[in-house]
Amino acid sequence: MPLLQDEYHVVAPDYPGFGQSAMPPRSTFSYTFDHLARVVDAFTEALRLDRFAIFVFDYGAPIGFRLALWHPERIAAIVSQNGNIYREGLGNKWQARAQYWQHPTPQLRQQYQSAFAPDTIIGQYTFGTEPGRVSPDGYTLDIAYMSRPEEAEIQSDLIFDYQSNVALYPQFQAYLRQHQPPLLAVWGENDPSFIPAGARAFKRDLPHTQVEFVPSGHFALETHAREIARLMLNFLGPVFQAG
């Protein structure tokens, strides 16, 4: 955000149950991607954001693309950093998760909570990156957040509900074909979760997509924030100058 703030008004809300946002109990709040998107939608309306570019990453992609489906006239441009909306962009781990979605059991739900273990979180940040390039600050904070009561159950709800995003992929792609928004896909090319094919696939529905790769993993901003910010500034400048 500091690299963009001289040129743009940058807004970055945390989702409920994430970061510094409130974490209402599961007994009173449904942790689904559709519900999170509705909260973000209400947030943009409260701030009267009627025309904006979205930066989407990981879980933010199906949330951001829901906003685009609901309000296509508000989306000036899209920057997707390892934010997938194509089946070919799903890494190998998603095959096992698809089987879990079809045949959910309490044992499998418990098994997937290993994704929130400290060593797994550290691996998500560092896999595919040059040794020593990733600061411990990000993953240490994530580990602290994941230690909060009920957080593992909240995240387990979202792992199970991720199937709703895959089901919406055809609608997200149809939105691109119909509305042709300017789109920059910048990808950590060593990401095992959302692989490079997902970045290239945007060109199928949006031929003018700008596709860029950086030699990093899933959390590419941890190692290449300056490079990605420079790409964003070069990409967004003509979009907003054009009105």
C-alpha cells in the first residue's frame, strides 16, 4: 500500500475472522465466501466506492469476482495476484479437496486443520522462494491469528465452502467475456496452490490480459512487492487516465 498511496486512494479491509476485523462466533455468523463477499459489498457502499480497481489474491479472488458479478459497472480494472478462477489453475492439492467436498467426514475435516499448523503456514510463505528472502513477520503474525479460539473451525468452514467458488468459475469467466475489464495477472510462478496455468487462462476469455510472472511462491508480495507495485502503477495509469 505505501508503494501505491502517492497515486491512488488505497483501501484494504480484512474479512470477518481475518486480520484485525471482528471475528463473530460461528453460531451467529455464517463463514461462507458468499457471506464474506456480501460484507465487503456493504463496506464499499458505506464508503461510497462507486468506481474502483480491485486487487485479488487467493481467497480474495472469488470474493472480488462476486463483487464484479453483482456490480460490473463499478469495476474499473482487476489485478489478480495468484487469484485463480480457472480449473486448470488449481494445483494438485485441490484434487483431494474435491473428493472431500463430495464425501465430507469429520475425520477429513480434522485432517485439513493441519493446513493451519505453524510449520504449514511457514511453508506456504516460503515454498518456491529464494532462501532468506521472506521476512518472518508475515507468517509469525498469521500463526498468532490462527491460534485464536475457534479460528481453526472458521477456516475449516471456508475450506469446505471453497467448492462454491469452483462452481462459480463459469460465471466469473462469462463476466470477463461480456464486460472485458482491463486485467493484470501477476503470478508467483512457483505457487503450488494456484499454478501458472491459471494466469495464462485469463487470456482465453480476455485476450488483452497482461500476464506477468515473478520468481516467487504463493505469497509473491513477500519477496516482490516493489516489482508488483511497479507493474500495477504502469497498468493502472492508463486505465484511470482514460476515465
